[in-house]
Amino acid sequence: ARERAPSTHLMRRAEEALDSAMSERDWKAAERYYQSAIENAQAITDPPLRERLTRGLAMSRVCLLAHRGDTEEAEQFAAPMAASFDTEFSLIGRLTPGQNSFWSCLSFAQRQNGRYAEAVRTAQTIIERCRATKLSRLTACEVRPLREKALAELEWGHHVEAMATMQEHLKGGRKLDKDPNSAIAYGRSLLANGRAQEAL
């Protein structure tokens, strides 16, 4: 028999489907799975526990809103979480899971909304927190926010700073052939700094 909603099992299944839809950039399906996950989260009757167990969903929501074009809504939805994460970091001094994507998506939304200074500052926040957190894959933690920072600097007209950010991105022999988004950011930085031949 089909499991009856709401249930935590159905919530987890919807979360997994949401992640898959996001990776496929199928925003319509992602919205459907997000709503299903939230509806099934009502099976968790203790509100503080429900909030804690759905934090990953909330962070995914920011990315969904940002990448489907609802960037103002993404910023508004992210604001209370950003404040909460700031407080959390001041207390424990390290990142908790999922925050890399959250801050990177928030920076993306701010850049799309023309708030370049805020976008750079947001990206720098996660870069610094990646470095303060003892992670086994520290460089991977920094990759996306460094790219977002460079893109915001480019669109802000800070071309030299963008080039410096992308050079930092490339430290440690990072390859761009498997990271087309970073390759595009690097190419744009070269072009903006008059190095067109190197961008080819």
C-alpha cells in the first residue's frame, strides 16, 4: 500500500528528488518536490526539530529561487537564515553542512539584482569561513564562492580585483577543464583585463 502523507520517509524521498531536479535545472519539478517535502515535514510534530531537519530544504529553496530568476524573493527568503548562520558561526567558529551552496546562491542572487558590493561581501564571507573551518577538502569549499566573487567583481567593473580572485581560484593547480563555469569566469577576467589572446 502507498504510504500516507505526511511522513518523514516521503519527505526524504522528495528531498532526494529535489536535489536531482536541481542538478538537471528542472525548476518546475524542483518546485513540486520542494512543496512535497515541506508538506510531509508536518509529520515532525516538534517545531524546533522540524526547523532543524528542514534547514537543508530551506537552503535549497534559496538556490531554486535564485536560479529560476526569482532573485529578489531569494534574497528575502535567505535573510533570516543568513543572520542565523552569522550567529552560529560566531558561537562555534565553523561551517555546518550546506552553507557553501547557500552563500554562493545568495551571492548569485545579489549579483543578478545589481547589488555587486553585497554579492562580493557575501562570497567573501563563505570564503573566509571555508578557511576557518577544518575541512578535509578545503579547496573544494572555496571554489564556487571564489567564482561568484570574481563574477560580481567583473560586473561591478572591478576587473583587476576579479583577475586576482580568479588567480586565487587557480592556486594549487586547480584545473578548469572540468569546471566550465569557472573557465568562463576566468576567460571573462582575461578579456576584461586586455588579455584576449590568453582567453582564446
